[in-house]
Amino acid sequence: MNVQVTSRPIVQPATSSKLAIADGDIHPQRNSYKDLFPYMEARWVEMAKTFGSRPRQAYQAGPAYPKGQPNASRRDAWPPGGRPGSSLPLLQKQLLDENNITLGILNPTGDNGASFQNREFGAGVASAMNRWVEAEWLIEPRLKGSIVVPYEDADAAVAEIERWAGDPRFVQVLMVTRTANPPGQKQYWKIYEAAAAANLPIGVHAFGFGGYPVTGSGWPSFYIEDMVGHAQSSQSFLTSLVIEGVFERIPNFKLVLIESGFAWLPPLAWRLDKLWTRLKQETPHLRRAPSEYIRESVWLTTQPMEEPQPREHVLDAIDWIGWDRLIFATDYPHWDYDDPTQVLPMPLPEQQRRDFFFNNAMKLYRQV
């Protein structure tokens, strides 16, 4: 369902003298599976109680690597008796109010049903996640939701997109970078077409499991290798979409790469362009250079923010990508949270600063 939105000038909220912030990556968290039971069909409640979930990974339960903090979270983000990210009042106080965040995008990752081995059960859990977000989190008007879809089952994913596409509280479709097959291949096209038809970006969060090791040659030894691999998985995801022709074939397709940094994008685009000029006969469906599709249709969230020495060097990467293509993100409540007061310490022109922290997200997510 297409929703027509009339564009109007972006105006900073007048409730505070502080710069208004838009946060492109906030993680709501359940305390347990029981939180989903009121929103799940009875058969899936029984499935969860009896068998639990089975993600597409080599482990029966839990993450593949231990985290630097429990649940990969800040120590001060634990509410009394709950898990980090599980308390709306704490999130409102600690994140939204403290930083003057007037738009926050919720990305409910983790054990959300999107890539379960049992695809029908996964679709039921993904649908329950969306209803849980609607009921428990979108009562806060500053927050907007991402539609969790069972992306390994394209028909079920399309049905979930169409179920929520007319609700302005949901502003993108959520996937992860490590899919079962290269994401540009035809089995996923229905999902991209449905999102584009609804004028919703596809937000692709780093991490996840496609049923295979997270490198091309097996499982790494350390958590740090998995963390560094977030950028690598995003590069592979983007390369597949570009070369398979998704941007060429689907008008109005928008991609947001979440939580994998961004400074890697210029060299990737340069390499793609160089090789494409020599091998373009292999891909006659591409009518433009890869970098042109990227510049036109790709956005990136900033967390984890690159911090070279000297810090000003990060501006070179941003200049190539475009100041209008970056969405500031905190990654709350995780331990590598980015504080908006610290990520860009160098002086910037006021318009660039406002675009980076606020305007870009407002335009992309149709809040203007």
C-alpha cells in the first residue's frame, strides 16, 4: 500500500535550544520469549514452550561469541529486574530525553524469527515481534518501527510488509547482512519490490546467520573478528545487490546499511567501477557504473563511527559518500554506543551538522 506524503520544509523542534537528533539504530529488547506470547498464535506459543527457536547457525542457542558485556550492552542500561533495552521509561530518560532525540528508529534484531530453520514458525515469531513493537514501544511518538520479515521465505515476508505498509509508525523493512544466499539473487526480489511499492527503505543490519560460517573459510576464533566482519558482510550484501541488478530493475528501491560503519564504501565503489569497466559484458543488465547506483540509492548509519587520526580524515570519506547519505545512530543500548556529542568533534558548517544529525533521517523516513 503506497502512502503519499507531501514534502514540507524541515523545521527543528522548538521545545529545546539543543540540536534535535534523529537516531537511526535503537534496539528494543525482550526480557524473555514470554513477552511475545500475547501477540503469538497459540500453536507458536506451544512451539516456543516445547522446542524453543532454532536460528540458522551452528549453535543450539545464544550468540556465537561471548560479548564484552552481558547482552553486548552498556552497564548503565540495565533496568531493575530486566535486560538492557527492555524498559521504555529508561530508554526515554537515558537516550531520548538526554540527547534531545526526536526521531528514533527501532531495529528489533536478535532472536526475532527472521531466519529460523522452521520457516513457518519463524514467520509467526516475526509477525509477533511487529505486534509487540507496535503495542509496547510505538506508544512513544518519538519512536518509529522497522518491519521484521522472515526474509528466507519471500512470500511470507511480502505478506508481513503489506500488513504494516499503511501504518506510518513503521518506516522501513528490516533484514540482516548474513542471508542464506547472496541477497541480490532472485529469491529475494519479491521482498525488495514490496518494500519499494510501499515506499519503504530496506534497512539491513549487520550480523545474523545464514546457516554458514561468518567467513569464507570457517569460523573465526575471536569475537573481535566477528565484529570486524560486520563491515565485510555489508560490503558483500551491497555488492550482490548492485551486480545482480536490483537497483536497476526495481525503481524507487532504497537501501540503508546499519551498524557497519561507512568509510569502507568509497574504496569498494572504486574497485567495483574499475572491474566493471573491464567486465561489463558479463552484466549487460547494468546500464550504469556501480558507483552511480550506490550514490543514488544507498544510505548508511554512522555507528560504529570511524575515528582515524587525525579525526578530520573521516571527512574525506563523508565527502565522497555525500553528507545527505549518512544517518546518525547510537546503537543503544550496546556497549559500543556512539554519543552524539562526541562523534564529530571537528567544527562543521551548520547545515552539514543539521543534515548529519537530523535532516537526512527525516527525509529518508518521510517525516517531512
